[in-house]
Amino acid sequence: MMRDVAIGFEVHAQLATVTKIFCACANESGGAPNSRVCPVCLGLPGALPVLNREAVELGIRVALALESDITARSSFARKNYFYPDLPKGYQITQHRTTLATGGHVDVDVQGTRKLVGIRDIHIEEDAGKTVHAPFSKNARGSGSVGLVDMNRCGVPLVEIVSEPDISSIEEADAYLRKLYQILIYLGVTAGELHRGNVRFDTNVSIRNAVDGSLGTPCEIKNLNSFKSAGRALLFEIERQSRVLDAGGTIEHETLLWDDRAERALPMRSKEEASDYRYFPEPDLGDLVIGDDWIDFVRRFMPEPPDEHALRFRNWYGLRDDTARVLTAEPTVAIYFEDTLANLLRVLGLAPDSIVNPASRLLAISVEAREKMSVVFSEMEGISPERLPELAEVTANWVTVMVGAWVNENGVDLKTLALSCLPAARLAEVIAARVRGTVNEPAAKRLLVAAIDSSEPVDELLERLDLTQVTDASTIETLVTDVLLLHPAEVERLRAGEEKLIRFLVGQVMKHSGGKADPVLVGETLAKLLGIE
Amino acid sequence: MELHELTFSEARRGLEEGTFSARDLVESALGRIEGVEHSLNAFIRVRERDDLLVEAGKTDAARARGEELGPLAGIPVAVKDNISTRGLGTTCASRILAGYDPPYDATAVERLRDAGAITVGKTNLDEFAMGSSNEHSAYGAVRNPWDPGRVPGGSSGGSAAAVAAGEAVLALGTDTGGSVRQPAGFCGIVGVKPSYGRVSRYGLVAFASSFDQIGTMSRDVDGAAELLAAISGADSRDATTSEVDVPEYTGLVTGNLSGVRVGVPRESTGEGVDPEVAEAVLAAVDVMRSLGADVDELKLEHSEHAVASYYLVANAEASSNLARYDGLSYGHRAQGADGLDEIVVRTRSEDFGAEVKRRIMLGTYALASGYYDDYYLRAQRVRTLIANDFASAFERFDVIVTPTSPTPAFRLREHADDPLAMYLSDVFTVPANLAGIAALSMPCGLSSTGLPVGLQITANRFMEPMMFRVAREYEAASGVRLRVPEVKRTERDA
Amino acid sequence: MAATTDDIRHIAALAKLSFSDDELERLTNEMDAILNYVAQLSGAKLDGVDPAFALLRRDNVFREDRVGEMLKPDDALSNAPDRDEDFFRVPGFLPEG
């Protein structure tokens, strides 16, 4: 029997700060165990937490992007429970008053739009890691020991708690992917799922078929990928359905997902799970966030993906599908916009200030957008059709031409953009094509050459002799030569075999070493053969 | 007069004038420690004699070269063993921290060093600073130098006894509900609990985070004031420290308190207060009046609830602060247990003393589901009322004067079977911690049995200068600075 | 409200403490006496009175996001009752699940 389900998520994302949330230890991953610790994150007696401002600001970004209400005065609380990699015996989190409440994630589920409500957003500290080591030397007793690494202790987390608004596994997947895209876009997390930068807990309950009320939810923790979230939901929905089908009732449980075994097992004894003895953290003052601070964060905040796509349509006249492809990842979007700005400059359509390094550093923040919009308003001599045309051309270059190279060579776009093919260089390659200096095949060769060497693009054009032949008399000579070499084909063409025009153009191109302007060649052929 | 009998001011003058050297002072403290420690048990660890003499020698050499020295240069200071000192160990007088040596120094200890003080050792205390008698120590009870059959008070009993007996000139204690003032009162010295946020708690092993403050002890008011000035001020590692400027705490005696408004709560001399204590306090108030102070009676509406509010909130915080002691990453770990949970439970059950466990239990209860609203939350609301009482009182008064404790030092084991009775003896000291205001205890006489009586002077938050002024004038006018007592030799049972 | 031994046993489990039966009984009596004493707080008039959570604390105290001093692994582990190279070793650990 198909049952209605209600699914909610708690998404934990490690914030991409330089240091931990309550101490000055580096917030990095990897490295030797217990090499990024201090008295504070080790929970040594007498050590005290001091809040990292940046962690708060990254949290505010998330709240703004999800259109949550930022709490004017929030506070920290201690969540008391025992675990070997929680050295203080409590986690500092937010409980009664959190950073933000409300908001939503706008999810597209196979073409249908759905808003998933957000209950609250809070910031807190991560725990350490315990590795189970059954064969450690000198193990006593049961022979089982844990090896504890506190490097992760105190890494800042933002936790985003959704309402149980999700009603299918597909919606759940779309929600997680969308939220993940937003987090990456905002630059708040490194987002490497395999490193546990982003982790999901889910709660699942089944709706009563008769009265529509929600059943007791069960929680599943430790989901580290979209795939494991989907599997865990399937497992849990089936498990609860079986219990109900057999006439049983669902007891509240916290389960831990085992990805290898593809099953969830009960985690904590009820006594402890039920009583965290939250109380206000006496070592930290309240967090008071006024409008000024929110505006400041907003100003320097990268644009969330939906707004970004919308702006690409509004500003550059891009088609909706192009805008979405470009904004799937911020790296691509930034690279595109940077390249386009440079292209406009190279073509003399925009002033140099359009690529003001400050605006590029700030990427797509409000600050940068305002600066760019000023430049746009001052742009002269560009027709309303010209900008969308150039934007689509640039989008095509970034996603198709450069995209293909990136895929073939296994280099990521960010690396490429920061090393051998900065946006300004790509713009020169595109400009060579747009101006007609090179034809399409030569442009592709030029791109590869521009990536492989550091020579200026105009020198490359010269050295590789890629410049397109557009001189009418040169082309006429080339065409005449080809017509003389292929009398049979000319005859057949005249007899109505039109596709042979392409053959002849190809021959002329070949004859020109690929350099002839194919359009001009076609026109010249038509003229000499007297074809309309 | 022997060197160990000197007050801070006398010792500093002697050093400055070259009457004796820092080495002499340290030698004298060490000699005194050798002579009386057997009876008192004030120290858990005393630093190596050679190290101390080398350090003192450096100060003397610097002085001889005419270098600018810190305000506490060459002064022997004892530090309570719940304040982190790298390389000196920090046990909180608990088995659970046996052998623990912090890899960092408390901010107050850094500042002590910057001021030129010489740390002679770490003093005994009630385990994790929980107690009012210093009987709850894994290192044995501390005795009162005035009568070794009596307690020195607690929890800073070791620091108080050490200063009173001349084993150190100054000491750091900690005060959560009276733990500096009550032992100072019992031992006849000056003990200061500064305003909350005045001194960094970084490195002070937390008992109750919203109450704890490091305090200072000396046989004279200026010593306690100078030591406080040295350790006070904002600290980027403690988000609860205040950025209010640290003013001068010492000053000249003028013989004049005119215009100073002194409030005396009715309960100061009322029911439950030993008549000799009440008499000594009233006499002290008379001295203040004779100096020109305006004295009036005062009612603190909710003071009857102070002890109850304090024990709930402080122990709730303590139950969380002490959750970290599990024997896993530092401290002592119980042997012979199998399974993680069993090891943790056994470590905590074996290595915490009875009083600490009682308080963890009470605090856990106050926060537990179903009890939170009736206990923790209600106590926090009452705390607001108590703070409000003081806020209105300080509109009318500059200082409030009470006894430090209802009685002089009690006998060892006198309250052993009645923890509540022990808690109630803190009735005059806990309100200042609840409200976060400044308070000190200073001697105001001896009882007929020869025991010191402590006078408590309370001032509004960050009004330490006024508190010290009244104390300094009273000290000078009354002449009740107590001598260093003869310490009777006793066989300790610890 | 009278404390029962069962209440106290539950609290002990939360606090990771265990007591013998004798200890538990004595503790129950002591706790009961203390809880009776603090029950006086229900006599205080608390209408409109906020809890003193933020009484003494400063709002918005931050550190800037700059790396400071960290401990060397040997210092971090110097007090460990048991270690395995640079890890803290804890006994009897069974991963959950």
C-alpha cells in the first residue's frame, strides 16, 4: 500500500571560515591527528569560548538566501550529552533563540515548483572524530578501542532545519540538491561531501490514511551523500510501513545509517536521547544582529543561484535554459560573467572599468553588481540585440568549447580560470572569432593554443598563421582554381545536385589551409557559378 | 619583627628601600612553610626552593641595575590550585585531576608574572572550589592558623591560611559564593571578590561560570588592591570580561569618609548571627560613622531567597562544567572497568568526592526535563529580583556593610553530616555573586575565643575604588589589622 | 516535591555517576532536604520577572577570523591517560549502530 509521508531534514554544513567557531585553531581538513587543537577545543579545564565573527556572517548569508527572519537577539546554549569526541561533555549550540527562523527553499521537482519551509537556522560547533580500532595494540577488555582525533572539534557548523514539508523521496533529493547548490553558491562551505563538510539528518513520519494526522517521526542520522539520503528514506519508509501494515505502532527512535550495510540501526538509549538539559551558555553573551550588520553582510554576499539566473536573463538577455546552465555552479557563472565583461572591453563596447579588479574579486556580490550596472548604463554604441548575441556566444564558449576541453583534460574550471586561461585571455580568443579574424575551426585551435602557451593571443594568431582570409580577390582566385580542378562536380551541381556546394566549399577551405572565410567562399562560389 | 610577619605594603617598602631582598622574602616564606605546613596543610605543591631563589635573585639583580620593576616585584604569592599554571600542575584538589598539568597559563597567572610576583606554590581548596570549610579536599583538610581545631573556611582555605600564617604575602583565591571572603574572614585577612567580568576567568577551572571570579588575599587592604589591579582588565580570551577601565585601587588614607553613604541591612545583626559577630560589625560601622560616613538601615527584599537561588543556578552550571571529567583525554582514569560507559561512570564515581557528586546531582536535577522550570528557571528569575534589590540599594548607598559570615570559624567536621547547614553559612556572601557586584571581607576584631571576625563591604559593580576607600579608611582608623598568629603544632589526620 | 530513589537514580544516570544502595538512600535524603529548602522560591513573586541569563554578560563579543597559537600534538596529548601515537585512545569503544 502506498502511504503519504512527511520528511524533514536537518542539514549541517561546515562553514568555510579560516578558524574554528570558538577558538583560533585553523579550520582545515586532513593533516596529522590532534594537530589543530588548543585548550579551548580540547575542552581543557579553564578554557573559554569566544565567538568567531565570520561564522556568524556566513550564517547570516544562509538566512538571507533562504529568506529567513534573522533574530534580533539570539543566544547560545549548552546541549549536554556524553560522547568521547565531545570533550566538554556538552555542545555549544543555539536552542531557545536561534540565528534565524522561517524561510524556504524553492525546489523544482521534475518541472513542478515546491516551497519547502525552513523552521530555523542556527550555528554551533562540530565534534571530533572517533575511529574504531579493533586491533590497536595493548587493547584491553573487549579488545575494542577508539582512537580520538579532536581536529574537527569546534569547526563551525550551520544547521538548517526544515519543516516536514517533503512528501516523496524525489522531493527530498531535489530539496537537498537545491539547498546544497545554494550553500555552495553562497561560498559558506567547501561542500565536499566525501569529507563530511555537509551532512544530513532526516526525520520521517507516515501520515494516517484515515484522519491525515502525522505519525511519530523517527530520525536517521549520518547521511553523507544525496544517494545515501535517498536509500535511507526508502529503507525507513518501508520499515515504518511494514510495522503499520502488521498493525504495529511507530515508537520514536533515533537511528544511525550504515551506508555499507544499507540499513539504519537504533542509536541512543531513550533516557539520554530525551534529556539534553539545554540551558543558556554562561560563557557567551547574546548575539545581537541589527539591520546595519545584515545590510553589510548582504552587500558582500554572493548572489543565490535563482537570483543569479534571473539577473543573467535581465541583464544580458540570455535564454532561461542558458542562464540555468551557467548558474548551476558559481565557478561557471563567475567565469562567464568575467569573460563577457572582458569581451565587451576588448571589442571596445565597454570601458575598461567594467573589469575593475575589485569587482572581479567580489565576484557577484551586491557591491560588484552595482558597479557593473553603472558601467552598463554608461555603455554606448551597443545595440539592444548585440548584447544578448555576445552573451550567448560567450555562454557557448564557456560551457561548450572550454567545457569540452576541461572534460577531456580532467582539469577543473576554477584551476583553469586561475592559471592558463583567465577570463581576459578567453575573451581575446572569443573576440578574434567575433571580429572574424579567425574562422570557427581556427578559433578552436586558437583556444587550445591559448591554454597551452602563455604567448599573447595576437602573437599566437600570427605564429600559427590562423588569420582568416577575407580578401575578395584572393578568395576568387582560390575558388577559380578549385572549379578548374573539379569540372565533373561543377557539372553535377549545375544539374541540380545542390549538396555539392558544400563539397566545393570544403575543397576551397582545404586549398586555403583552413583559413578562408567560409561565408565569403560560399558567396564567391555562388557568384561565379551563377547560382542564386 | 620577622619578615614573614610583614604586610604587603611593609614588604614592598622594605624591598624598595633595600632593607632586605626578594631572596630574603622568599627564604622567609619558605622557612615559614617548613615551620607551619605540617599543622596547616595550606599548600598542595610548593615550588622547588632552588627555582624560587633563582627567580628572586633575578628580581634583586634587576632592581640593583635600576630597571623598572612590576608593582609586585619580588613578592611571594600563593595561587589556588584551581587556577591553571603550566608546569606547576592544577588539581582542583580532586583525584580526577591527579597529575594533570595544564599546557597553558591562566590569564591571571600571566599577569601575575608580568607584575613581577613570585609564585611560591599552589594552595589547597575544597574539591573544585565546592565547599565552605576546606574539608572536602583529596589532599586533606586545611586548618585555621588561629586554631588548628577549626576550619579556615573555604573554598580558598589554603590561600587564606597561607597568607594569614605568613607562608605567602599575597594569594589568589576564587570566589563563586563567598570562597575568597569567607575564608578571609575566618583567617583574619583581607579577601576581595571583584565585580563579575573584572578579572579574566581564562584558565580558572570553572565551577559556576556566571558566578566565578578570581579574587585576591592579603593581610592589608593595599595588598589585596594592588594584586587586584595587576590581574584586572579585559581579556580577549574571556568574552565575559568587561572593557570598563581599571582605575587606581590604592590611595592615601585621609581619615575622612564624609558624604559616603553606608547601608546596613537589618539582617546583618539579626537572627542567626553570633552576638559577638554582630557586635564587632556594629563597632566597625561606628568607626565609619566617626569618620563622617552617613549610616542608615536598609532592607534587601529578597535576600532570604539568595542561598536557594544560588545553589540551584550555580550547581546547574557546575553539573555541566564538570561533565568534561571523564578520564578520557586528561586526568585520572579508573582501572579495571570494561566498556566505555562503565569506565566513565566509574572514573567519575570513584574520583569525585561526596560533596562534588552531591552538587552535580543537584545541578543535574535542576536542569532535567520536568524540573527545569520549577528549579533552574525559577532560580534564575529570583536572581533577577536579587540583582534589582542591589540596583535600588546602590541608588541610596555607596557601600553595604554586613558580617562576612554569621559566625567565626567553626570546628572541623561540625557540619559534616548536614550539607544544608553548611550552605546556609554562606547567606551573607552569595548575594554579591548573584548580582555580580564587588565585595570584600576584612577583619573587624577577635571573638572572645580569639577567632577573627570578618566584616563584609559590598559596592556596586565596578565600584571597587569606593569599596577599597572605605576599607582603607576603616583599616587605618580602627587599627584592627591582625597579627600573624602563633600556629600551634598539631598532628593532622589527613 | 519529594525526591524518590528512582528520581535520584535517573539523575545519576544522566550525570554519569553511580551510587551504592546505601549511598543512594543517603543522597536521596540529603537531596530531599535541599529541595525542600529551595522550594521556598515558589513564594517569590515572579510575575513579569525575566530570568537573569544575560545579567552579567556582554553582547556581541567576537574574535576575528585569524589563526592563533595551537598546541603541539605532544602538548595536546601530554595529559592523556592513554594514547596511540597522536590519537587519544579510549577503551571499550563500540561504534554506534
